[in-house]
Amino acid sequence: MKITFRLIVSLLFTTAVVVASFCYLQVHAEEKRLNEELSLRAAVLAKSFEGAIESYLTYTEQPERLKKYIEKFQGHKRLIGLIVDMKDGQRITLPPELAQGDLFRKESEKAMAENGAVESNSKWKQRKVNYYVIPLAKEGETVGALGLIHDRTFIVKQITDFWKNSAISFSILALILSITTLLIIRWSVTGPIARIAELIRRATVGEMPAQPKSLEEKGEIEKLFFAVSHMASSLKAVKLDLVEQSRLVNAQGTVWTKERLKDYLLTKLQGKQLYVVANREPYIHRKKGSAIECIMPASGVVTALDPVMRATGGMWIAHGAGDADRETVDKKDQLRVPPWKPSYTLKRVWLNEEEEKGYYYGFSNEGLWPLCHISHVRPVFRIDDWKQYERVNQKFAGALLDELDDSPSMILIQDYHFALLPKLIKDMRPDVKVAIFWHIPWPNPEAFGICPWQGDILEGMLGSDLIGFHTQYHCNNFLDTVDRVLESRIDWTTFGVIRGGKTSYVRPFPISVDCSSDGQMTVEAQTDELAKVKKNFGLEGKIIGVGVDRIDYTKGLLERFRAIERVLEKYPQYQGKFVFIELGAPSRTLIPGYQSHMKEVDELVQKINARFQNGNYKPIVFLKEHHGQSEIRNFYRLANFCLVSSLHDGMNLVAKEFVAARQDENGVLILSRFAGASHEFISALQINPYDIEGTAEAIHQALTMLPEERQERMRKLRSIVQEYNVYRWAADLITELVKSF
């Protein structure tokens, strides 16, 4: 009965809103039409009076003549009064009581002053009236005004009658709908529910009917009942797994941690080895004078996967690019990392100059990178680069296959550098499970179609059992591209590509960071550290903004700095007080396009600094070098806001790193809506980085935002990063891959 009542009330409420809305629109239109007709009537009547009345103004005894003339119109339909106001203050009225007081005097004076018609709606003698007044002229000079008073009561009455009729019509409609709804619910809902309840009651007391040989012989209720029974049996089959999950949740809490992931993967991997293949290595060894230092590069892949590998162990296979990398590996080109707490194995693959130039700088970053980012930079495709790309993919496949034993293994291939690798591995080891995660956007089929080797790339990727992207939008673009290019069947219900009897599943896995990594320093230690940074960079008493990026044309650095320049122009009170710190890691410096971009960014920074420099003050501090994670976190904590202005980005982990670093729940994230993170971070100030004025206003909003709003926004962002952290990303990805065993 409660369900029926709620349904009827909801239906009636919706109907009432719709009927009232249409009635209001119709009433508004009708009232407007009647008012326009009355105004037109008043204007025509006033015009007909005007000539005659103006002729009486020439007589010396004009007041008496005007009175007699006006009295002739007494009793005219809906005309209930006339007023003639003279400039000298005389007033002639019909009926006479209109002469009392200053009724409609302002309208008459306005008509004389503006020498034009004036109209107003008012009340007189408890009646709604319309007053229409026009100026009177004598020998070309305005000497008075003629006003007509019409009764508007008939308009009010018609509108009131319309509302009454609408209410009666709705009442009848409501009664019909209520009766009809009751009958439908009785026949289609409550009756069948009663039958299901009776079947369940009989089953609980041991009167369960035997399932017929063919459910086609039974009605829909019986079919539903047996389907529910079958589902209950299926649920029992996964009971043990649910119990295990409950144990993990109780032990570790609802938030995924390194320990929880390790415990979870023990049950999922069941002794299977985990391999990661990426171009970028998580730890680079380089010479610094006579010493060798180890740094973590500025890379979203490294930021996301290093904590996962620390939790799970396994092996990371990557290109050894550091000038001291060869000096730190064993005879198998391997070493345990990180150096201060070895947790997993790093295997380095060596590339010669020709291979690196063609595979990395050429096809990957002059071809695929601008192609996928649609960043207004024309992709370059050279046959020599493609051959090197094929050769390096084969080299990495060989390095990986050398490490595989006879047991089933799981391989996570990272990014666009290794599109051919999944097929190369599966051709040799069909028993292993392969996933490729594409960290950059995937464009629409038309854009990707300009790549001369699009078919080879797609076939290589479809060697994977699982293909991951950051967002569902990129998954859809990939499936559309495969559907357009290859002979295959797309299963849109499971988001799978079926080709040659093999299915590759395509899934969104929004990557994240380790939100717990900032909890290792005490508040006092953090305060001391931040004080040192402020002193070293002269930031005491300054308002601070921060940006952290590889120096890449997709990151919107030019647009970012122009927006900062616009802030200083538009809000000069920030000059001398506001400093923006850009931590820029040089990237792909051998590519001419990147060299040109670096030069353009440098010139713009110098121009802005020269314009607003005052003594030691510079509005932009551009630090062009590789920075360690602890140094970056210090600037995150110092900043009043972090600006992420990517022109196109698969995810952008800088946004999530900034949020993770703000344990004080302070600071504002300004985020490009073209970054994948914007789909999750709706509480950030989202911008179009191409809109310089809009970005400048977002910066101003961040600097003037109330503390309560800043904290509320940051609190919501941190809850997302804490719940959907990198360990959950890894768990979801590996769980999906394990399903294919």
C-alpha cells in the first residue's frame, strides 16, 4: 500500500507541475494579448479625441467647452474616465471626482515632458484600471495632456476563470490517473508479488515445486522465481571469496594500502610472477662529479607503479638511460631497487643511439605523442623511425622472454612505446597473461587514421588480454578505431574485441598515487623544512603558486605564464607579493620541436619577469632541472594553489600528487578540463587553458577564496585520492587480468 501511495502521489505531483506550467504559460500569453488589445484600443480612442480636444484649446473659454465635449463620451464601453491636464495646472475630468488629489498627475506630466504617450496599470475605486495619456499641442507647442482610464477588471476575471477551469480539469484528470494506476498496480505488481511471496513461503516450509523440464511451459512468475533461485545458488559459490574480502577489509580498513595490496595479491597471483615493462626506469643513476647519485625521474608511470612494485615484488624492465646505469648493474643487467630499501628487481635494456633516436625520439614522441594528444603539433612519421620502433619492441620482448620461467606469469606493459610488444610476447608464450596500459589519450578514429601503420599498432595491442585507459571516453575511441580499421567483432556489452578466436577486453582504470607517502614526517619537521625552502628562494611573506611538469608542449606552459601575466596586469596589488614557482623537468631535448618550445617558454618567462621585476622580486621562478619527490612535495605544501594547465592529458598525476601532499586540507587546485583527472576532481577550479582571461580569473578566485571553501574543496579531493589510490588501481587492473586465467 505504501508503494502504491508513493507512486500515485509522485504521479499526481508530476502531473500537477506539468499542468501548472502549461497553464501558467497560457495564462501569461492570454493576459499579454488582452493587455495589448486594451492598449491598442486606448491609443486609437485617444488619437480620435486628440484632434477635437486640441481644437477647443484655441477658445478662450476652453475649460467649459472641454467639459461639454468630454461629457459626450460618458458611458463609452469600458471607458470609465477622462482627464485633461493643462500645463498651467488646470485639470478637467470625467467623472468630476477624478479632479481630487493628484491621481495620474505624474503620468500626465511625464507625457508632456517627453512629448510622447505614457501608459500605466493601477487601481482606482477598488478596480484594476489602465491609464493611457498622450500630449496635447497648440500651435506646435505642448500645452497639456489627455488621459483615458479604461476598466481592466474583465482581464482579471478572465484569468481567474481560466485558473478555476484548469483546477477542475486537473481534479478530473487526477481522479482518472489514480484509478487507472491502482488497477495497473493491482494487476501487474501487487498480484504477481503476492504469487512470488506464496511460492517463497511454500519453499521455506519444504513445499518447493520441482523445476519443470521446460520453463516455457510456465508463466513469467515461475520463470522469475526459478531464476532467482538459480542466482541464490550462484551467490553461494562465491561465498568463500567474499569471506576472504571481508577479512582483508576488517584487517586493513576500507582504504587500500601497500600491506592490503600485498595481502590481496597473494591470494590473486597465487605464486605467479609479476613483470612491468616500461620505457622509463623508476631509478636513474647518473654521475655527479666523482660520485654517482640515484634519482627518481619526473614520470607519471614511475609515480604510479613504483609503490605497486614495492608492494608486490617482481621485475621492472626498462631502458637504461642514465650515464652511470651500466656501472650499477650486475652481469645480468639487473639490480635491486630502491637502493635504500630493496623491494623488487630492475632490469635495464640498452639501446644504441640510432635505436633511441628512431624508436623514442622519432616514432614514439614525434609521431604517436602529438597524434594522440591532438595538440596542434603535426605528427611526423618516417619509415626509418618505424623500423627502429619495431626493432626495440623486439629487443624488449627478447629481454622479457629470457626472464620468464615455465610457470604462468602476468605482464603489465606500460604506454605507447610498446604497442607491438603484446603480440610479440603472446606469439611466443600464449600461456602468459598480458595487459597494456595506455597512459596517454586515445584519439578518435579519424585522427588516428593518419598513422601509416595504424593496423600494425592495433594488431600488436590486441595481443593483450586486457587493454587499459584512464577514462571510458578513451576506451570508446579505441573500440571505434578497431571497428573502423580491422576485421573484428566488437562486443559493446562487455567492451571486448573478438579477433581470430581471441578476446581482448578494454577497460578504464583511472590511475592514481600513493596518498599515504606523505605521512612519514612530523609536523615540526615539515615546518622546519618549509622554512628552509622559503628562505632559500626568498619566499617569506609571498603568495605562492606552483606548477610541476615535464617541459612539453602539451602541458600548456605558455598559456599558464600568459595567465599569470594577466593576473598581474588586472590585479596590480599582487605585484611584488605573488610568486609562481615552475618546477620544469627538461624532456626530449633532442627533438627540434621541444628545443623550440623550450626557447619560446624561456623567452616568455624573461619577458614577464622583466616587465614586473622590482629589485630582487621576480613573479616567475622557473627551475629547469629534474627534482626529487621530497623537494616537489615541499613546494606542494608551500603553495596557495597548484596550476595544472594541460592542453590534453590522459590523467595528469601532478593534480593528485598536490592533493595527496596537502595534509593540512588547504590550498586550491586549478585544473584543466582537458586532463583526465578532471573527470574525478569536480571540486577543483576547472579551466579551459586556452582561455587566458578565464584562467587568470580562476587564479584570482583561488587567491581570494574563503578558508572554509578551500578546506571543503580540498577535503573532497583528498577523500577521492585516499579511496581511489594507486593500490586500488593496481588491484583493479590485476584482478581484471586474473579473470582471464
